[in-house]
Amino acid sequence: MKSTRKDLEKRAKKCKTDAEFIGLIWEGIGYLRDAHMYLTECKIEMPRGEPSYYSGISLLPATEGRVIVMYPPDGQGASLKTGSVVLTINGKDARKFLDERGEETWKKGGGFSSPQRAALFEYRTALSDERGEKYELLCMDGKKKKKVKLSCRTEMDGWARSYNMPADLVKVGKSFYYSQLDSGYGFMYLRRVDSSIAEGMKTALAKYPDVPGWVIDLRGNSGGGYGDELIDQVKAVQKPIVVIGDAGCISAGETLIRDFIRYAEAHFIGTPTAGSSSSKKEWQFPSGIATVKFSTRSRFGPDGEPIEFNGIKPHTIVEAVPEEVLAGKNSEILRAVEYLKALD
């Protein structure tokens, strides 16, 4: 880090324009692994990199070291079904291939706050590369193996967050969904932590006041913010509670998992969260050219460890089961229901 700082300082003295300086600041932000650090009120057009492309497929790590299709590329749903096992990528074990790419991405730095967050993107926007780069997948089609060829032609714009969700979800506001599962337990899916969440939880609790427990799904939650009103709703949820999370759950989503554990004694299943939940401040450059927002301290998880760079570790690690996903089921929700039933 010291050598990086010296290099940036040296280059900063050579900047001849505001645009060069802002570009250097943006590069420096990438070295800090602070997912919350960015420039606001910038009077100079922000640097724009070249578009990034991927194969159009989203993948999931699965049980027994396997990899499955989360979403197939457009137009290939008939040959690549959700839940299909991907055995190899370019002749290499698929899990090893993707995990190694995740490690490489983490080492490069940038906005990824933890190794699991970096790996998440290698699965969700799988096989990202230069436009036109080709990959060959060996997949299972029923009991037969077949080869599937993909090309990097899809421009990255967001990433898949959920699969095989319960039917008849009721939406409240922009980000809250709820229903009652066939098992009788209540279900809530929180896409983001915004003003609709407290209202949505209140609505769901009023709709199903007598359920024997709740499954709260925060996978892929993109954060936001909340206060005492939402904490009061967390405390009001009928116990027992199982919370589901993954490395897609970041910022306020992670803090909310912590508060479900802290205030509602929730059991957390899934995989570790993103590792980016912090208090933040803003500082304006003396010239007024821009304002930088940055993290000042990490929030702490239920184990007393900093969430920043670590994430929150589940009480029980749960991955997708290919056979269940292929049958249209959601493995994490199934495991949550099994946990609740075992308490009866």
C-alpha cells in the first residue's frame, strides 16, 4: 500500500487537468476495497471504462462441489435449464475454474469488499471476458452429457439475484414481497432496505398473524438504510425465524441480518454476506471539484467482529441442491422450513 501511495502522489503532481486528477482519484479509490467510496457532486465528467461483456449465463455454487445454472442465456432456456449441472468449463472442473477466477478478481482490488463478494460476480455474471471470447461448457442434460458453446456478447448491466421463488408473492412498495408457504410458514423477500420494508413487514404480519414462524430472505439485498421503526418491526415478527443470506447481501442488508439475530433470535443460513457495512462521511475537495463519500468505521456483526471485509457468517452453511433446483424448488427455503419444523 505504501508503494501505491507513493506512485499516486508522484502521478498527482504531474496532473495538468482536472480530468486527469479525477481519473487518478477514481483509480486510487479502487485500491481501497471500500464498496461505499465514490465521488459525488463532481464537476468533471467521470471516467468511463470500456463496456464489459459476459456469456449471458448466471451460475450458482452447489452441494458436493458442483456448479449449476441459475439463469440460462437468452434463447437457450430449452438446452440450459435452471438447475442443470455444469461439469467443466473449457475442459476444467467448473467449480475450480470459477473459484480460481474469483480469487484472481479479489487480488486485483477494486470495489469488492471481500473474497466471497468477488467470487459472487464470477458466478452471477459468469465467464466475463473480452467481447466475442468463446467458452465451452460440459453440462448434464438429464442423464446425458452435452457440450454447450457460449460467447461473451452480453453487456453487463446488473446481475441475477434470485431463482425459483415462491408463487403468488404479494408486493408492497418497491422492494418488499411476502406470502405464506405451502408448509404454513410466513415468507418475506427483501430486495432492498428502503422505506417500503417497515410498511411491508407490518402488512405481512397483519395478514398472517398466526403463522408458526417466518422465513426471511435477504439474498441479493442491495442495502439502503433504516432506523428504529424497522427495528420495532423486526422485534414484532413471530418466532422462530430463519434468515437466508449470501454475498449478494450488502451494507444495510447485512446489518438487518445482524439485527434479526440480535433482536429476534433468528437462525441465519446460506453463505457469508458481502462484508461491507459501515458508517460513512463526506469530504469536499478544497477546490470544490468534487465530494468524496467514504467509510469511517465498520459496523459489527453478531459475533462482535467487524462486518467490513469479513461479512456475517451463517449459523449453517447452505448451498443449492441441483436436483431440487432442477425440479423448480429453492434449496435454501427448503432448508429453512426443515429447520423450523424440527423445532416443533
